[in-house]
Amino acid sequence: MKDGLTGKSIFRKDYEPYPWDVKQLHLFFDIGRETTTVRAEMQFHLKDGFKPSQAIVLNGKDLELLSVSLNDRPLGEGDFVVNGEALLIPDAPPISVLKTEVRIHPANNSALEGLYVSGEFLLTQCEAQGFRKITWFPDRPDVMTAYCVTMQADRSEFPVLLSNGNRVAAGELPGGRHWVRWEDPFRKPSYLFALVAGDLAMVEDHFKTRSGRDVVLRIYVEAENLDRCDHAMQSLVHAMRWDEDRFNLEYDLDIYHIVATNDFNMGAMENKSLNIFNSKYVLARPDTATDADYQGIEGVIGHEYFHNWTGNRVTCRDWFELTLKEGLTVFRDEEFSADMQSRAVNRIRVIRDLRSRQFPEDDGPMSHPIRPDHYVEINNFYTATVYQKGAAIIRMVHTLLGESGFQKGMKLYFERHDGQAVTCDDFMAAMADANGVNLDRFGRWYSQSGTPQVHVSDRYDAATRKYTLTLQQKTPPTHEQADKQALVIPFAVGLLTGAGGELPTQLETGTDVLEGTRLLVMEDEMQEYTFVNVPEKPVPSLFRDYSAPVRIFYDYSPAQLATLITHDSDAFVRWDAAQRMAVSAILELCKRSVNGLEMTLDAALLKAFQGMLADRAADPALLAEAMNLPEEDYLAEQMEVVDVDGIHAARKFIQRGLAGNLMVHFAQRYAELNDGQAYQKSSAAMARRALKNTCLGYLVETGLGESMAVAQLASSDNMTDTLAALKGLLQMDSPQAATALAEFESRWKADALVMDKWFSIQAVQPGPNTLNRVKELMQHPAFSIQNPNKVRSLIGVFAMLNPTGFHAADGSGYAFHADRVIELDGLNPQIAARMAAAFNRWKRYDEGRKSLMKSQLQRIAAVEGLSGDVSEIVNNALR
Ligand SMILES: [Zn+2]
């Protein structure tokens, strides 16, 4: 519940169980685009342990109430109370049948929550609290019930009528109308309800589960997209097989439906047996989708499918527990992608994402533990913290217990809680009990916000051949939580000789000698580990596989970093060493230019790049990751006061310097990889394209680049190569860029997803001209401010990924963006709030920019009737 501008917080500690068991819910929809009527019949049984004469409380929002009856007695005014989003019937009998009828208006629903229109069809989005925009109901995840849904509609306009579960009956009605009934045998919370009605085409496949059940798989899309569903279908089959093999979890219904829509606030939604997807995560053909799109589709299809167990069969008690289903399911989809593709490359992408999106959140005005203690608008808590950090914390549990211990815990979790709405504590208890360990102290990760810092120092004694690592952990205070406790931190470590050989390790306190990685567990604020029989001062390889989501501080010398980049056995450590070297070189240049000194190219970095370019043994995708310079927003996070232009200039100088000095090497590697072979979808082919296009990204900084990019554009048979070449021409400001953009536009103007890319590559261009270009593009026929994908790809990309544009010193970027936030708030508060978050880091900039951003935040905060969504974000930022 929220009350206008101020927004009232809801607290986790205030949880109270719902007094009623809802035995059944019958829904009757009379479907129309402009007006839909919804009749609901609910059976309420008072739960044991509650005193009689309880009130029944339902939630509803923007509903036109036509009638209410209780046990077949119509209720009039005075029999019930409507207060904000609550409808309360006092003193209800212990067994009550409640019937309501409401009218709603899908075509006017621009917030894309509840029932709304997308192109030729109607669909629903209910998580977190969209169901209350469909009908009056106790709209909270701990109220689970059996759904029976009957829909009737005009047959020609709405030939397809879908809901959750099994289709049990259907028939014709007079006047060209028809009806369909769906029953879901699994009790579920309202946020998992879904309905789709309209004119959709479909592809079908089958899956045989390990126990022999035949499952019909269908993907529904608009007819022109039928040839873009193959990859999504394959990904679904792989996900179903993988969940059986790795987690011993089998699908539980006879049908599994996916529906793709262009109008969606999120990525996708795991409604029981009727997933609804942003079309970005379904549709792919080599000429329209990049390798990253293909990988994204596989990951998101997996994610939503895996929710069937971790989310649907066992759900959350309340929304504070969101990470129970999301952290766990993200961990599962990360493991799925890692098993399907290159584990190392997947891991690095996950870590890069965590550091660039979640760390700033942990350090900003919206910091919160993965299980928050309070919120104003739950939609604002679908965050990188709940999802990505939540997954990192599950990964630590996996690291501590090992695969078989973790699976034992999962098994017990399902034995105990199948069909229930539970908490993170229940999950941790299952993990602990199944393994006979105590995880109470580890549980602090659930209640503490902020990114822990681990400072590592070392000393070597040649006489005793002892090497000691001292670790100190400290979590800086966050805006909502001053005091921090020591956390349990898994610390995976290896020791290398200066020449790069891996040393066996033996602790002073133990007798075992380990070849390779040793897992230590830090529990206190400070801990020392002494290794014996160490023949020389080693190079420490710290936090292998990023064994904990922490900031690691160790004073590496350039020579040590070079050893790790070339020789370490752990992909994360190799990548991280290359990133560290690049970060320190770029930040050093920033300092030099502030002090009026000339910029010079870091010799160690140059040598490291030369080594990587010559490495024919390493996975090309891994090399591409290591040679991609840290992004400007990540670099900004490493500075006390962000120097927007300095970072951009220094990064560009290094990119150019590396390109110029190593041009021959880049060109040679590019030529080897650009072998003219036809497109393939394999992981190996994707890895080769990744490195090839990384090389091209450097080569366009040299005299060779333009002709290479033009040739690649002309011969490309896939979107990855096309987009990389086009970006290259834009990056070098080539005279050919305008023509290439125009040709791309004329070829793809009718294709919503491809046009998103066209918007993005223009919005991300650095420099003062981009803001005007973005304004022009908002008038383009393919753009619509009502469509979240368009908003994200043009306005979102400009604000979040174009620092020199957004942070232009005159404040023009800020003013433009604040106008968009205000405009969007009237249409779609969820998306408006996401966009408003671009101002969250305002306090980290220079005085001029700070005051410009602050005044825009104040301007937004002062808007009359501002949504709770945006109000929570901007008021937190201003606090
Ligand atoms: Zn999810």
C-alpha cells in the first residue's frame, strides 16, 4: 500500500499469516480489448487457530466494482469497506463463498501490469502485484489456491484463449463467439496466474520426461515470427533435460506454453505452464540476433523453466523473500549456461555484470540486503542485489557444501516444502540439516547490505620457507545500515612461482598437501594462513573462480599481474589480472592529465596484450573478455570523484595506443579468424566471432580499420558481425557510417527487435551531438515511448551507457532525462522508476554536475501525483 508522494514503507517484521484458506477460485472472463468483465468465485475457509469473526481482506486496484455477494447474499454499501487497495468484509462466516464482478479496461492499461493489450492480443503480467488489477483477491504469495478459468470471446478476434494448467473444456457460443476452460491442478499464488487471448501462431515440439511423460511444448508468436523460434525451442528442451540430469527435477504437467510479446516490462515471467516472454528472449535468426542474444535466450528460457520448481512448486512467503526464488533460480540458470557453453566465459560475464551493476547498487541510495527489511514499492526491489548478489550467495553455499552436499540440501528442501510458501531461513535450514552443518553465521549474508572489502597482505620468510597470507574483511557502512558484522567468506587460493608454475600447498596447521586450488573459509574479521615448504616467494592467485562477491585488495606488482595473466590456471584470475592492469593504467593516465602531464602507454599492459594476441591455446572468447577494456562506468566506480571526461580520454588513449602499437598482431589474428566460413551457432564459432570482433574494435582505431569494417559489413551473414562492423564505423566516425546506418534502417525498419539495436548503437555514441540525435530518434516511426524495449534501447542506453553524453557538463543530458522520467511516470511507473535510477550516483560527481543532477531530482520529486515507484527512487537518492 502506498499513499501518493511520501510513500509508506512496509516492513518484513510485520508479516502476519492470512487467516483464510482459499479452497478454490473460479474466474470467468468476458474478453474485450476495450472492456473485459471478470467474475470471481472464491471459497474461504477459516484456518485452524484463528478466532471466529475474522474479516476477509481482498486487494484490488483500478477496478470498477459491479457486484459483491457473500454466501449468495448481495452485499450493499455498509456490508463492506473499500479503503485504498483493500476491500474488507467484516465478520465473515468460517465458510464463506464470495462472488465479485468487476469491469477493467485492457486497452487503456499502459503500465503493462494486470491485463493489457500488445499488438493483436491481450495478456497478463501479475508479478508482483498485477493480479489486483484484474480482480479482487488476497493478492499475496502465501495465499495459494486452485484455479479454474473460463474465458469467452469473439472467435475471429481471439481464436487463441490460454491460461495455466490443462485445457479441460471448450465450446461454441452464438454470434461467432467461443469459450474455453482451463484448470490448473497445482495450487498457486495469484502472481503466477496468466491469461492470453488473441490471434497468435504457434510452433510445437515434444519432450519425453525421464519417467516417460509426454509433454507438448508450444511457442506462440505473431505469424511473421514463426521462423525465429527454433533456438528458443531447443533451449527449452535442453533446460528440461538439464534439470532432470543435474537437479533430478522433472516437469509436472502435460503442456508447457511460451508466449512472446513486444510489450513487456521485464525479461520474462514464469507463470505456471504459461510463460510470457519479452520477444527479445524468444525470437532469433542468425541475421537478426547476435550471439549475445542467442546466449540470452538460452539463459532466460532456462531461468523461467527452472522456476517451475524453485518459485512455483515452492514459492515465497512474502515479497521480502523474493531472493529465495530469484537468487536460487539465477544460480541455476548460470549453471545451466555454464554447462551448455564455456563455463569460464560464462562465469566472467556473470562477475563483470555483478561488479558493474550490483556493486554500485550496494554502495548507493537504494542499498539493501538480498532479503530487504522494508520497501515502499516492491517493483523497485527486482534488483541486481536480489538477483545477482542473491545468486552469488547461493553459489557460496554450493562452494561450501560441494555439488553433492548442495543437491542433498535441495532434495530436503523439496521434501519439506513442496506446495508451500516459505522463507530464505527455511531454505538455509534444509541446506544445513541435510549436511549436518551449522549455517547460522553464513546467514548474515541475507541480512547485511554492502560489498565486503577483503584486504590481503603477505610475507615470505626464505629461511623457514614459510609464506603467510593475512586477510582482513570490512564491510563499509551503507546508507540504511551503519553497523556491519564479519561474514563467512569462502576463499579459494593458489600459489604460483614467479615463472608461473603452480605450487602444491600445505598449511602450517595441517598435513595434507594439495595440488591446485585450496579452499579456505574466513569467518572472522582478520585471519592468517601460513603455508609451509614454500620454495620461493610465490605469486598469490586470490579468490579463484571469484569464490566470494567481495572487493579484493592486494598490492600486485606489474610482474605478478603478468605472471597471472599468462600462467594462472583459473580463468577468473587471469581475466581479473588483465582488468586490474588496464584499470590502473587508465586511472594513472587520468591523474597525469589532471596534472598537465603527457599521457604515455603503459609498457606492461602493451606486453600483456601482445602475449594474449599471440596465445593460440587459450579459448578465443576468454581472450576477448580479457582484452575488452573495463567499461567507463566501472572505471568511474574506482574513483573518489568521477572524472567523466578524463576517464573517456584516458580509455580512448589506451585503446588507440594498443591498437597502433599492435596493429600487425591484431590484423593477423583478425585475418585468421575472418576465414569466410558460413555462420554456425556453435559455442566455438561464437568464441571465434567474439575475438575477431574484439580485434576489429581495436583495428578501427588505426588506418586499416575502415576498409576491414566495410568489407565485413558487406560479406556478413549474421547479426553479430554486421553489428560489430557497423559499430566500428560509428566508433571511428567514418564517412561511410551514415550510409551504413541508413541501409540498416531501410532493411530492418519493420523489425522491432532489430531496430532496438539500431537505436542503441546511436544512443551510445560518445560526444556532444548524441543528445540531439536521441531527440530526433524519439520521433522515428519505429520508436514509441509506451514500449519498454524502445525506452530501454534509446533512452536507457543514453542515460546508463553513454557517460560523456548523459553527464555533459552543461546539464543538457540530465534535463532531457528528467523530462523522460516525468513523461514515463504518467504511462508506466515501473519503467519510469528504472530510468530514474540513472541519477542514483549523483553524489560521486564534481560540484557542478552534482548540483545539476540534484536539481533534476528535486524537479522530479516535486511532480504532483508522482507514482510511489519513482518517488521511492528519487527521494532515496536525495536523502
Ligand atoms: Zn526469475
